[in-house]
Amino acid sequence: MNELINYCNDKRINGIITLYDFEKAFDSISHGSILRSLQHINIPTNIINLIMNLLTKSEARIEINGRTTIPFEIKRGVKQGDPLSPTLFVLVIEALARKILQDDRITGLPLNNSNHREKFQSFADDSASMVPDSQQLELVLQHFNSFCKATSSKLNIDKSSSILIGNPDNTNQRIPISTNPERYLGYFFTGKGITRKMPEILNTIRSSLVLWKTTDSTIKTKTNILKAFALSKLTYYSYVENFKEEELNQINKLVEWFLSAPNNKNASGFQVINLMRTKRARYPLKVGGWNIWNIELRQLAQKLWIINQFILALETKQTNSSHHKSWEYQIQKNKFTSRYLKENLDEWNKIRIKKAIFNNNLTSIKNENGQPLSLAEWYTTIQDQNPTIPKTEFQSSLNLRGYSYNQLFNNILKIKDPKTRDTMFRFHARCLPINYLHNKQCPLCKEDMSKDPYGHLFFSCKKTKQFIKINKLKNFIYITTGKGKNWHHTRIRQNNNFINRITPKLSPTSKKDQEVNADYANHRSHKEYFEWNYKAIDYDLTRSFAYRNLMALILHNIWIWICNQIYSEDPLTDESLSYSSLLKKWHKLATLEYIKKAKDLKNLSAKDHNNFKDPKILLTSTIKLRKTTANYYCIPESSLPNIISFDQFI
């Protein structure tokens, strides 16, 4: 539609585009017209009978003032919510489209320099005709009248509208001529083409995010909210519309506000302290980004996907639609009248060259499985053109000192508790709200933080050390992770005695760590050798399930205390971290994990799953689950709910 309007304006061709409105389209179509349409396209009789049985002899009642009428038969329309209904309606209205397209008296409007002209388009009950003047529009209306008589439907003349291109002859025109943008398939059109609606969409996104901002969510949840309820509103429009730089800036500011600003701050008039650079935030969670869409690249991916699908249609000789035939003609003649095609075909060719595809034939770009790239694969392909993952200055300095980021964030994402996982992730991604403290004195102990507020506040600050009591911390970690089981143990036979030797299973990408690899003869030196620093929470090292989850719980509670001391008007006066309270939380996490997995087992059994049909197998599996959970969390089995009283416990 947009290309047709642009071409007519460029060539100064007059025309009338009319958008039609059926009065209760799906409710009014007659059952007889559905039957005739099915018979006409030779649907098997048994299928026709089945469909008509679903439609005919249906009855309904109407409730009026608390009383219902007597039943009456529904003789028209298709059922609301029935997945078959749109298909049946399309089959009936196809007869109208064919009649208009086959009428040689209706010439339509051109899409390009070829002889092909566009007369009529229809998507479900959204129909549009393209004619040069009101005389040909009258011919189209005659076909509509015949269709309405044959199907018991009715055209709503007052709600239908015409868009004028140039200055066509519109004498005695029955359809109202619109002076405002008219909506067709989600886009708004005038005689000059698509009318931009991006400002209105941005306002809708802002309103939606304001509601979600009131909830306390983790970064992962916030990114999912952004994609599902905000940025997704841009997807359909960005297939055709182009974003202006100002609009991209507005979108990025909204994203920064939603992710970084406190919950009590409005979307406008508040200067956000950005917690992560936009470039880094667009990378996946597994490498320390926030997995936020790059709207500009995503829009390009959408358009390249459309071009690739068109080229696939050329390959398979399935260019049936009018715009595909128009694009095919333009490529064959190498004369482009479609700006959309020319610009995006050039971008598509750039990707083709970067993928080292140099064959002369125009073939679609495919993945390893030989399938055309999906939209997600196009987005990844464009992102991969710049594979370097940006790090903060301090992350880079840690990297040089041996602190690896190979599997760090992947391992953090495996932490069970969402809030502790979020705190650990944001600590390592350097996106806690303490970045503004760079090159400033510590707000707690008033000492210099040496350009590292994270390391100082969590590890070096005198106040923090006084709060956590380092010796108590070491003892708590040692006992709670199973007295030295925070690394993998294997037993070896030596002098006919079994001894414990710590032999961590390092992956090829994990770095060596003499503290971990050391063979401790006694647990006391093992415990005393532990240091509270970055290495203690380096998840790139081989650590056990209990160790990783416990350290995340400890770090999260330290962060709660730091926030209270820095930001609260009435900070708590607790002198030390309550390890008894931490232990209760640890047991609660284990219990919740056990309950969740036990419920999953029971649900499988309720669904008559093959592996759990036998109650004995279910009982055995639950007992095994209890033991496994206790081992993972290094707690006694007795601290978890008993199998006998499990139903009552839930």
C-alpha cells in the first residue's frame, strides 16, 4: 500500500484508495454462502458435512433484565473464538476478490513501471480497492452489492472511507472522502503514504512501564517486562517505519529509567544515573549484559528477514503476491522504484559478502541446517558483526590479574534464589547503584576507595569487616558448605588408608587456582587460608552447588546492610551480621527447592506419566530427591519435610 502511494505520487498518477467496513462481518455471513464456497473449491463432502454440523442447528438465548428468552436458532455467522472461523470467512470473501480482480473494466493503480496494476487487497474483513477515479470505484461497489446479496452481509458505507492520491475525478462518489489518516492493517495512511504514529506508541510504552515500575523486580525480570510489554509494541511498526534519531534516544532513555531509576521516580523529569552503558546492556546475560534489544539493529534484522523471505520465494518460484511480483520485476530490470527494496537489498548484500557467499545466483541466506535464517538468527548475525564484549575499566584490570570471565555469568545464572542471584550478577557486572562513588571517600569509613567502590565496600571497608566478623564468616562458610565440601572430593587409596584429596574438576576454560588445588592435610589450615576478597566469589573457579548459592546469600545480605547504611535516613545500628538468621534462610531455600521439585514429581504422577505410574517409584524418587537436596545444601535430611507428612506440610 505504501509503495503504491509513493509510486503514484512520484509519477503524479491520480487515484482513489477505498477502505471498506463490513457491518458485523463475521456475524452476518450466511451459512448457505459458506456451503457454496466449500463446494466450489471441491472440499470433500464428509469434511463439508462436518463443518456445517458445527455451524448449523446452534441455538442461543438472550438474558434481559435477569430473564432469558426461549432458545432460537442461529442461522448466520461463524462462531466467535473458533479457530476455523477466520478461514471460513476468507473462503467466502475470496469470491468477491476474484470477481473484482477479473473485471477488465477496473484498471487499478500501478506499483511500478511494469504492466502489473493493483486493484484489490483483503486481509480477513479488512478490504481495500485501488482505482483511478470514482467511475471505477462505482464498478467495485457493484461487486460489493452483489456479494452482500449473496451472503446476507452488509457494507457500512458511512464507516468506509476513501483516500485521494493527487486530484482524481471523484464526481458522485458515495464513499466519504477522508481528511484524516485512515487505519489499514495497523498502519495509518493518507494520500502521501504512511503517517507516523511513533510518538503515540512511545507514550503508550511509557504508560505501560510506569505501571510495572511500581513492582520490585530483578534485572532479569525487568528485561523480560521490557521486551514483552513495552518494546514489543514497536515490533510491528518497525517492519515498515524507520526510527528517527530523536525517537531512538527517547526509547533508550525509557529503558535506562526503567532499569536504573528508583521505583518512586517518574519517567520524565528525572535524571537517571545509568548503571550500565547501553552498548554493554545489549549483550546477553551469559556475558554480563542485560540482554536488552538494540532497537536499531532489531529493525534492520526485521527488514533483512523480509528481503530474505522474498528471495526464498524467488528461489522456489512462489512469487504469487503483488508486491513480490513488483520486486521481482525491479530486480530483473535493475530499475528500482521501491526505496524500501533498494535500501534493504543493499544491506542484505553486505551481510552476504561478510558471510563469504559469492555465488552469482540470488539465493536466500541459510543457517547450518539449510533453513532460511529466522528473525532471531538475523538479529544474532548482525550483532555478531561486532563480537567484542565490552567490559568496564575495572573488569578489564581484573581480567589482566587473572580474574576470568569465561563461565562466570553462566554460573551465576544457575544460582537458585532470584534475589541473591540478582545481587551477585549486578556485583560482577558492576551495575549496582554505587558507581557514582568512584574517586570518592567511602561513605562508611571515610577512607579512599582507590577507584573501586565495589571491592572497598564489600571486602575492605572497616565498617563492613566489623559488620560481617571475618572469623565468624569463615566458620559459617566452612560449616554450612559441609566442612570442606565446597570443592569436589575423590578418595584415593594410599598405604591401605583412605584420605581425602581435593581434586577440583576444572573445565578447559577455567583458570588454575593454587588455593583450590592445594591438598590440605587438615581442615583447620584449609579454613584459615580462606580470604574474603574477589577470589572468594570468583564463580569461574570450580565451586560446589552449596558454596555458590551460600556466597550469593551472604553477598546479598551484606548489600542490604550497605544500602541501609548509605541510603537510609535512619540506618540500622546492628553491629554484626546475624549468622543464625542466615542459616534459617539457607534452610528455607533448601526446603523451598525440595517442595518445588517434589511437587513436580507429584504432577508427573497425576498426569499418569509412564515413569511414575507406580506409587512405589514415586515414593522412591521423592526419598531420593530429599537425600539429594540435603546433600546439595549440606544440611541434614531431618531438616527437610518428612515424606509421610509431606501433603500436610504443603
